[in-house]
Amino acid sequence: MTSDTSLRQTALHDRHLAGAARMVPYAGFSMPVQYAGILQEHAAVRHRAGLFDLSHMGQFELTGDAVAEWADGLCTNAVATMKPWQARYNIFCNERGGAHDDTIFYRLDGRWLLVVNGANVDKMWDLLNDALPANGIELQSFHGKRALIAIQGPKSVEMLASHVPVDIGALKYYFCTETTVDGVPALLARTGYTGEDGFELFVDGDAASGLWKNLLDRHSGEGLEACGLGSRDVLRLEAGMPLYGHELTEEITPIQAGQSWAVKLNKSFTGRDALEAQVAAGDYSRIAGLIMTGPVPAREGYAVQHGGQNAGDIRSGSRAPSVENKNVATALLDPGAAALGTELEVEIRGKSHPATVVPLPFYKRSQPSK
């Protein structure tokens, strides 16, 4: 557990300590990195369900008739075409096309919710405020005030259903609804960051601790486990989901990160011209998946070589339980080294270790949500 008193605490901090979680500094908060262990928590999410505290992430609300049109001019994916109660992945870019942040927009009743990465809260708050028109749009932050609890895994519908007075099984993937969970008002979204089916619950911070306890008390016997950031990172890597600061940065564009599906070049937005030029040129470095041939895992920052020449560097790496326990990684590679099947060498503590370029994602669940 961390003793750094400068760190903020989420509404679930006491629950994490009571659960004997190992706490680490993350995005300015003291956050659980693991409870029972990364492998056990990973298995819970892949086969049953896991419970995550994501309250460190930023929650901004936007109101005003022109929010969609205004936001469409700032971010890569379409906002104005979103249906009521729809959620959509989106990326805010700088003029060079690099990513300020990757986010989720939620279209609610008369307002919009934007969830940003915890490490980018201050940057995104300043960016949005600087871009606000003189009137007509209001921006409000609930960072640290509201809690965000995620329940992820193939049993999440079954476990959560008895706590909610609506048919959550009928809720479409990347849609949300306002309801109650154990009587607590909540925005319930069928979204997540693990590659599994699941939900994210946005609730008032004062109600979060009791809700967390209720879910664990009721479903621990069915295999629900409290999970930390460590297992979440392995799960998202297996599912090929970028992590800001690794696969997406101010210097790595959504095109390079393989997120072109979230870039709508038929509209105007900050960074569009740079991204359009990058697409047209085609000779850009790009994020690729690697499987290490040997037993040594690749870690962020390790150099990658192709034919004896530097070809890029590792952005994320881990042993992947869902990929036959192989060591997998993502790397930012020169275009000549990124073709599927290319044989590479990863430099690890002065020795070269073989790796092969493979498709992303490494893991995809067999039965996607509706």
C-alpha cells in the first residue's frame, strides 16, 4: 500500500484497503494494482466476472444545443450522428495529428458525458475550456466526485441483472441507460476495456462503497472478484485496445495506432489535414502486434531490429494467458518491418530475442455482445 499522502483517494479507497489490495500511484490517485493476483483476476474476467474501480478517470458533462456540432470540430469520430443513449469511442488530436487523448462520448437526455483518461484530465479540461464558444455550451467536471465501477466478464449480465430494475441483457453494446443499481441512481453503460462483455456504472461517490460491497457480497460465491489495474492492462493488451501513453501519444496518431476506423476524414476537425496526408503517403510507422518466440517477455521501450537495423520500439508487453500464455507485445515499427509474418529481433538486456509480427487483436471473445 502506498503512504504518499499527496495522492487523491477514490470513493472506494477503504474498500481496496479492506480487500488487502496492493496500492500504487496512478493518475494522481492511490489505486489498486492487484488483489489476489493478476493471473487470478485475469481468469475471473475471462471466465466469470471482475469488478474494477475506474473512478480516477475524468468525467465531464456538456450541455447546450450546439454541443455535437462543436465537438465534431474537435475530435476524429462523428458525434452529431450519435443516437440517443449511444456511446462512441473518439480521439482528440493536435494539429500534427498526434493524440491528445482517446475518450468515450455518451449521448444522454439533454446532455453529453465525456470520459477521458485519468492522466489527461487536466490537459483535456484546459483544451475543452479553451475551445468553448463564448456562449451556448456549458462544461462541468465530476472528476473525483462521481465514481465509476466496471463489472466485466461473460457472467456480468447474469450477476448484475438482479440489482437493476431493467432488462440489461437487452441493452445493446455501446449504449447506455439511466436506471438504479440496488436503489442507487446510476448511468449504466454496456461498455468496457477488457475485451469481454460488461458494464460501466457511473454513480455518486457517496453511494459507491455500498454498491461495491453489495456486488461482491452477493456474487463472490459465483466467482466475481475485485480486480486491479494490473489485470486490466493485460486484458486490454490481449484485446488489442490502445493505452494512452503507450500505443497513442501526442506523437503517435490514430492512423499509426490502427484506429483509422475512428477517424472520419469526411468532416473537419483538429488534426484532419495531417491525418489525411499521413493516409495518402502511407509510409508511416505503425503499431503492430508481436509474439515473442522465446520465454522472455518484451517490455516498454525495448528496441526492435529488422535485418540488423533499428526498426522501432516496444510500446506494451506481457505474458498473455488468453494467447496460450505466450509473450505478446505491441511495437511502433517502421513500415518495412510491420508486415504480418515479418521476423524481428527484440533487444532485451543486451541480447536479441526473436519475435514475429502477428495480427491484432491477440484475443477476441467468441460471442460478442448484441
